[in-house]
Amino acid sequence: MMISVASGKGGTGKTTVAINLALAAVRYGMKVQLLDCDVEEPNCHLFLNPSITRNAKVFVPVPQVDESKCTACGKCGDICRFNAIAVIAGKVLLFSELCHGCGGCVLVCPEGAMMEVGREIGAVEEGRTNGLEFVQGRLRISEAMPGPLIRAVKNRIQPDILSIIDAPPGTSCPVIESVNRSDFVILVSEPTPFGLNDLELAVGMVRELKLPFGVVINRSDVGDDRVTRYCQKENISVLMEIPEDRRIAEAYSRGEIITDALPDYRDSFNSLLDAIFKLLTGLSLMSARGERE
């Protein structure tokens, strides 16, 4: 099962929800994998302090021209819809940062002058921490396209365990790549006008992808009730409300996991996990654990 945690904007508490949900599953005795797909700024590791056991570089194919064969016919530039190739004054100019690796330029070159080479865009790190498997991507500085690295992170998903994905903020292509094919998406919002606007965008995204989802409202006792009323109007399940709690902010500032620093929140995240499983399977994890005990 794959559960993604996303948000229409940054700073809503998405990573906090992802980490504490994963640890709630570990406490249930489940095998859990946490994947940080916010590859431009991964920060799950700051709280989990994982022991990294594997670091694999990720490459994307980009064109390289053999000038001894090239006749500057321009066909490679004509086919490139991303403007990664330009032919000017009889010379082929390559802009590898814009290349999407489609290979079209290699296919259309009549002289066989175009070839593909690998360009490093980042790395996937794997390890273990707090009883869960951990994977994260680190995009190289100045790289403009995180999609291939996110796919490389998701390629590490183990199908036989619970996978929880910390997606990037927003509703752009990297987010879609992260949440795609999820069994369930948690949208984390906050009760402010900006929070509502971005939640509406995120809801539109997951509905377009036809993914089941629910909402977690962070800092629920500040702002106004427009997010709650929107969820009621749209028949969206509010799975959890996290109050404005100074102790959470203090723990976060120290890099501490909320449910470790404040054990009274464990029941809340247990209930969140239970609610998701009920929506997906009709079964209660809490009752199942009670039977085992």
C-alpha cells in the first residue's frame, strides 16, 4: 500500500504528518518504508537521522554531437520541443539542462552524429532508522527537472510493505509524479485564506488523477473555519486536526519527532492511520491490534 502526503503550499506540516504517520505504523508492528520525494529540499532526515547504507547517483540521457559527422542540417533542433538544441551558423548548440531525454534527436539525425550520454542530476540515498526503511532523493543544485530523480526514488518502493511518500509542496509536475499511483493521498492544509486557495488546487489535482484522498488540518484552532466548511461542502473527509501547540513548534525547532517529544499525540496519529485503513479496506487496525493483544 502506498500513502502519499502532499499539500498545496509549503509550510503546512506535510513532513511532520508523513514522519509521524510512518512511525505510527511501525508501532503497529507493520513493515514501513518512508520515501522523501521532496528532492529539491529533503528534510525528513533532519528528524530521523537515518543510517545511510547506499548512495546511488542518478543520470539522465542527454545528447552529444559528433562534429566530424554533423552537417548542421537542423533536424535535431526542429524535433526538440524543449529548445534544448539550436543550430546556429552551421554549429549545433546543446543546452543539456533543458533536455528531457526523449532521444528524438538521435532518431532523426540522418548522419548518425547524435548520441546520448549520461548527465548526473542527483542521488538516491537508502538506509534505515527508527524501525523503518528510509529512501530520499537529493537533486543537484541548479537542476531544473526533479521528475527523473523522483521516479528513481519511487523505483525503490517495496510492494510488500507500507510505503509512505513525503511529496513536494504545490501542485506542479513533481507533485503529480510523486503522488501518482498512490492508494491514498493525505492533503495537509491550514485554516487560512491562502491555505484554502491552495487546498482547492490540490483537491483538483488528486481528483483529476482519480486518487482517493482526505484532509489533515494543521494549526486547526487559528484562522477561520472556511477550510472546514469547504471540506463539508465538497464531501471531503477531515481525517485529523492538529491544534496550534507551542510545544510542537519547540520540538520542531530542536529537530525532534513530535510523537517522541510529545507522546500524547501518538493516539492522534494512530487514529489517522486507522481512519485511512478503514476508508481503503473497511477494516480497523485498532480493533485488529486489540484482538492480537
